[in-house]
Amino acid sequence: MDTTERIMPLPMLANGRSLASEVLECRADPISTDEELLERIQQREEEALLALFRRYHPLVFSIGCRILRDPGEAEDLVQEVFLRLHSRENTFDAAKGSARTWLVQMVYRRAFDRRAYLNRRQFYHGTDEAAYANAVSGAKSLETDVVERLTAQQLRAAFGELSENQKETLELFFFEGLKLAEIAERTGEDIKNVRHHYYRGLERLRQLARELTRDGGDHEDDRKGDKG
């Protein structure tokens, strides 16, 4: 499914209108960091919302297509995500991790929630996507476990526990929205090796997620004590 050339509609705001025409003409903001943009969005700055939309809507749409397997549903996900960013549900805190990690986790949570809703409504019933859902249910449950258990800060810390190959593969998958075949092309690795790095890395992240949440975030201190 090609998501690179799709033109996305501008996000709708809480009052049901699209971004104002004068905002549409504003230039991209290459200077502000993601963190600064999110903080400005919390102050209801529409230019900041548009700048972040331009920066991230391809990634959000790509994740939506991968999880939801439907371009229309992926478009709706993009709208929902940026509407939430412009609402009081934007709870981003720079002290707890990077904006990119926080945003990606939010997108995955919303996509998984929507997928579950569509499954309950038998949206995929009788389609090839139903077979697809069964085939990848194990991988999706792994992703869900990792995304739902870890904060943005914990997720970044957990990535430091992976091998270099696992870390690169999962960073490209989660934070760049690449498919496994695209990761193989980007890294020059055989697709079988990429798939191995992905599943082993994801399983390791889930293990770390369980340890961190079980120990109340003291896993790192325990590991240091064990080394001593």
C-alpha cells in the first residue's frame, strides 16, 4: 500500500472547522523542535498544529495503514490524533521523554483501540484482512504490550538494552514507520535477518516492559545492584 503520495486533509479543530485559510498559507517551521511545537499547541496556536501536522502526518498515516489495513480508516486516525493534540487531551510533558516518542506511542494506542473496535464490528469479516489479522495477531499483541506498558522515557531507556541490530530495526519500524521490507532495503540486510531482529527485539522490549512495570521503574537500580 503506497502512502507516500497521499494528500491528507488539514486537521479539523474541536469546533468542527478546519484550520483557517490564513494558517494554511503559513510556511513550514523548520526551526521549532517537536517539543516546542507541542507546547505551543497546548496554548492553542494553530500555526504550531499545522507545522506538526506537516511534519508528522505521513508517519501517522503509515502507522494507521499498517495497523488498520484501510486507507480511509488511516485518514480518520490522522484526523483524530491531531484533533486530540489540539484538545485538552494533549498532556505532553517534555520532562518525561521526547515529543516524537510520546506522539508515536499515542498514535499506536489510538490505532490499536480503533482496530479492536473494528474487529468487534466485524469490519474485516469475510475479507483478506481477516486472514491478515490472524496471521499477525502475535506481533500485534507484542507491540500492544510494549506500547501500553512503557512511558516514553522508559521506552527510550529500554531501547538501550537491545543489540544494535535490534535497536536500529525497531527504531525504523516504530519511529520512522517503515515496513520490514523497507527496513531491509534501507539497511542492506536480508529480510529474514530483519524479521529476526524485529521479533527478538520486540520480545526483549516486552520483557523489559514487564520488569519495569512490575518493579515500579526500579529495574535499572536492581540491575546496577546485580552488577555490584
